[in-house]
Amino acid sequence: IVANHFIANNKTTTMKITPLALLTVFAATSSAFGLNGAAQSVTKSTRALGFAGKAPLVQAVDIQGNRLNTVALNDAAEGAADAKAVRGGATKGPLDVGLLVYFALWYLGNYYYNITNKMALNAAGGKTGFPMAISGLQLGVGALYGLFLWFAPDARQRPKVTVNDLVKMLPVAFCFMGAHAASVFAMGMGAVSFAQIVKAAEPAFAAVLAQFVYGKPVSKAKWLCLPIVIGGVILASVKELDFAWSALISACIANTFAAVKGNENKKLMETEGIKERIGSVGNQFAITTIMGFLLSLPVILLREGSRMGEFWELCKTSPAVWQNLIASGLWFYGYNEVATMTLKKTGAVTQSVANTAKRVIVIVGVALVLGESLSPIKLIGCSIGIGGVLLYSIIDQLVAKK
């Protein structure tokens, strides 16, 4: 279906806001309405059918033949669970269908965001277009959606942050805006797949900043993984047909902003009481998006303000610009919130594998749909770089086991 929106001679095409986009946004906010998606237990189902109040036909007794009551049974079960947890065991629960749906929507949202974002950039003039305006307005779409959730009945509880809290959130919001804008610049200046490969090297930037700026030592094992990541990116860049220094530099700037944002966010969350005042992960992302949009406005005016009339005329005469702009803004907000909820429900290793799989799917899938180059050496470099990122993410756990 997506391929039908493209034509071979690279003319501007239009991607309308499909039901899939609305589905992703719905999934992104499902936690606000209590749709957690986890499988329900058998006991809950039987309780709904009315069997919970009846005495079982076979009742538990102790070694002396005395019948055990419900409280004793629950205490015994909790004791057994605690003992198993100490031994490192885990119970096998029902398949978490909700989590699988979150993974699918996270990948789908990221995939469609990259496509609609690239189409909006191409429709607006490509390399000589309006990347800052597009990136800022994408945040604006997300900001409106976040506000809608706060004011819609029974949607999401509003945060109770103070002015001082908002001031403390400024560094995170600024880095969030900078990382997003630089990423859009990178994808506008070159191939989406190339920008994604360079962005996969973010751990290298995070390691340098953590070690030398934030005073948080990085293990030797992780340092040894970084040449693999950097080498893979270099190898993928050698035969890149759409290589542009501006794309490489923009992607590196995006990585720097993202790394700083990660460290600043950790510092922010250490502020006493701020988690309770924000209320939820969804609220935190909404506040960050709103503040990021407001911070992007001066940058838009400074860089592209003199051409805003041209951009407005382009939106009126070319529906591909505003349709893909709105779609990409919704996809961006939706997949980020779904990703946050997904990663919150998984462990560190699962997160690393999931992020790695996401990058592979996006790089290969988007390159195929957009007709970007996928030479063997680029694929090899991509595999080495992303494999290095995965190894970097789990190396400390692997070393600790030995």
C-alpha cells in the first residue's frame, strides 16, 4: 500500500493520514484510558463468572488433616514466590499480548514516521526546503495532541508541576528539540537509511559525555565496543551514493543532543518529588514536547523566518506538504510514547535487542520503499555498526556473568 504512494521519477507524492496513524496514536495513549493490554488471569475471569464465592470441591489440608483457610494459602503462596525469586527463578505467565502489540506499533510508528517525514521534506523542497519549520511544526502537532489528552474527559490526569519544575526541565526540552531538529536536517540532506546508521552510533557520544562531562565512568568493555560501532558507520559511509557531509554532521549533532538529553533527564528525575508532580511517563513526554515546540519557534524564525510566506504558499498549493507534516507529527508523538511504555515493561537486555531490531527494520524497510541505495558494503557496515551497538548495550551483563 505504501509503495503505491511513490513514483519512479522521484516526483513529490502524498501520503494521507491513514487509519494506521490513528491506530498508533490510540495505542500511544491506551495507558491513559487504562487499556494496558496485559492478559487477564484465570482467577479474574472465574470471579467475573460468579465462581469466586463458592467453596471448591477439593479443599487443601495440612499434614495433620486440618483444613487450610484462604489466608494461610495466600501466605504460603507468597512465601514460595519469594523463595523462588531469591533463587532466581521466574514463573511462566500467560503471553502478554498487549506488550507484543506495543512492540508492533512502536516499530510501525517509527517506520511510517521516517517515510512521512522524508516525503514532507521532499515536498517542501528537499535540501533547499524548510527542515527547521517542518521539525518544529511536527513538535507542534504533538504538543496539540498532548494538550488534548489533558482536557479530554477521563483521558489523562494533568500534571501538577511548578514553575521551578518547568525551569529544571528546560535543558531536557532544549536537547529534545535539538536532537529532533538535527535528525530532520540529516534526513533532509541525504538518505534516511544513512542518517539512521549514523544515529545508531549514539552510544559512542553518550560514553564520551558520561565519562568526561558528567563524571560517570564507562567500563573498559564498553570502550572496547565503540571502535566496532564507529568502524561500521565508516564502512557504511564509504560507498554511500547519497553521502553528504551536511547529513553526517547533522546526524552527529543529533547524537550529541540525544546523549546530553539522556544525562540531563537522569539528573532531572533525581529531583525530589518531581516524579509525583509530573504524574506519568506520558505527562513527562507531553511537557517535553510542548516546551520543545516553544523553544523551536525562535530558531525557526531565525533560520527560515524570511521565507515563511513561501512556506505558507507551498502548504496551500501542495497538499503533500501539510498532509505529510501532520502525519509525521502524529507518528513521531505516537511511536515515542508507545516506545516509552514498551521499554518500561521490559528488562535492559530486551530493550537493547528491541532497539537493535527496530533500527534494522527501519533502515532496510525505508531504504526499499524510498528506493535508496543498499549496496553490499553498506549492508555489511550497517550490520557491524548495529551489532556493535547491541554488544555495547549488553557487554557489562555478559562480563558480569563470567
